[in-house]
Amino acid sequence: MPIPRAVIDALDTGGEPATTQPRTPTGHDPTAATGIADAGELPLSVWATAQTSPASQRKGRYVPASTAHPAKMLPAVAAHAISQYTRPGELVFDPMAGSGTTLVEAIDAARRAVGVEYEPHWVSVARANLDLGRHRGHHHEAEIVHGDARQLPFLLPEKYRGQVALVLTSPPYGPSTHGQVVTATTDSPDGKVHKYHHRYGSALDRGNLANVGHHRLLAGFTRILTGCAAVLRPGGHVAITVRPWREHSELIDLPSQIIACGQAAGLVPVERCVALLARVADHELIARGSFFQRDFIRKQREQGLPLHLISHEDVIVLSKPLTPRSTSAPASPKRRSPSCTRTDRG
């Protein structure tokens, strides 16, 4: 997205930009606070969320089984979003909870939490992580529900309707997952590189959004966001961590497509933030690229495509208006964005 010239000039001179957009206070009408009419005008902020490694962020706070999840949310990203958009005692919800990162960070920050997860195995891991949090003395209300988030109206108890202060989640990234690797210097039986823990559940399960095509993923996620809007309180926020990916060397702008899906669900875009996946040093960013990323970059550069390691992911922040925006039927995803009409991470 384009950054206003005033912001760039201010960064170059060390001053403050002449025109900045204030952060939307929790509980205020986002459209009134920002006056934003187009997603391209969203204010931008940078979150320094990778000053320590992912492993150190999880050490002692998550059960070892969490490591196997193919696309875990960075705990510091979840913690930052929770601190910025909620207050102690408020309710945080993750409709694709995975291993329970959002829920753990919520109860650690004295918030209540509820999550939905499709795969039974990760429901068990999320519950174990919540139990570990309670052993650390965090006894705030938290639960994980097994089910398909596309069926939210039938999954969550009525007590949650209109009570959620923050929805914090991430769509599955298709082929762009983290996973783990064995090499000749570790445990590879044949001296070759092998991936493991890089897939969601069974690849034959077409009910899992991670196993469907790009367009069906967007349609399913729009349906999930529509269900989230029903449990979200007026003025509440939805924060979605997401990044682009390459499919057959073509860049898929998933963040912009997710914004369009949120608008189709009746939500209002209020911010588009940058959550760093690299450590901020004195004069540079120190990327924490995985083996997969480094290997992919090397191969692409050999083919003449000058790619770089991923150093951040987008955080799309939307909000539920304080009052209904219109009594007419909402526009379909097709009218908002063609890519949203055809169609978990923890």
C-alpha cells in the first residue's frame, strides 16, 4: 500500500509527519475517528514483535506438542494486539485457534478467551496450553470449542453474542507454512532434506479450509468473518495476521483480499499494520528466515527472480460500526472483490 509522502519525509528527517491518523480508541466509532473512505488510506504502524526468537517466546509457556503446528502465530504478535485493542477482563475470540496462541496470550494478559478449532488434535493441544497457563496462575475464563468456524452461529453459546472485544486470528496460508526440517547434519536417514509438520491434518479433508483452493478459501473466510461480526460488540475490533504468498512465481496479495472479505462481512477497515518477524538492530533488520524460506529464496534467485526473506506480516485491523451502516442488504463478495467470491493457524 502507498505510504503518504509526508510520512516518508518525516522518517527521513527524524521529525513527525504533518498529517497523521490517530489510533482508534477502543469503543469509539472507527469511521468517525478516522474518516477513512478507502482501504488505501488506512493508517500504518509497525510492531516490533520479533526481538526474541519464536522458540524463546514459547519456552515454558506452551506444551512441546505446539511445535508441530504448521503455521503458529507469533506469541508477541498476539500479545501486542490484545494489549492494544482490549482492556483487562474483556473477551478475546479466535475462530481458527490452532494450538491456542491467541487464547494463551489473552489469559496471560488478564483477558477472557474463547476459540474454535476444526482439527480435534489441535483442540487437545490448545486445551493443554490453557491448562499450562492456569498452572502459571492465570485462571481467567477460557474455553476451546471443536467445530468448523464457518458454522459459528451454531457453535458458540448465546452468551458470547455481541460480547467479544477483539477477534484475533489468521487464515491458513495454503502452501506457505512454517513446518520443520531434517538435514544431513540432524536426523535425515538418507542425508537429504525432508520436511515434516508442514501440512494441516489430512490433505484429503476438503472440509478443512487449508486444503481448498484460493477462491474457496476466501469465500469461506468471508463467511467466518460474517459470523465473527455477530459475536463482536459494536466498536469491537478484528485483527487478522496475514501475508502475501507466491503461487507459481505469481504474488498473491492476500492482505488486500482479506480487507475486501471483511468489508463484504460488514466490517470497517481501520488500520493496516506491520508486525515484524525480524529483530530490530541499531541500523538494520535481522531476518529470522526459516530453512524453507532461505531455500526458496536461493532457488528463485538462481532462476533470476530477485526475492528477499520475509521480514514482516501484515495485520489487518477492522471494526464493527457502533450503529448499522445501512438497512439494505450488504454487498456480496463478488461486488466488492471478484477474488472473494470463489473459493487454521495458531
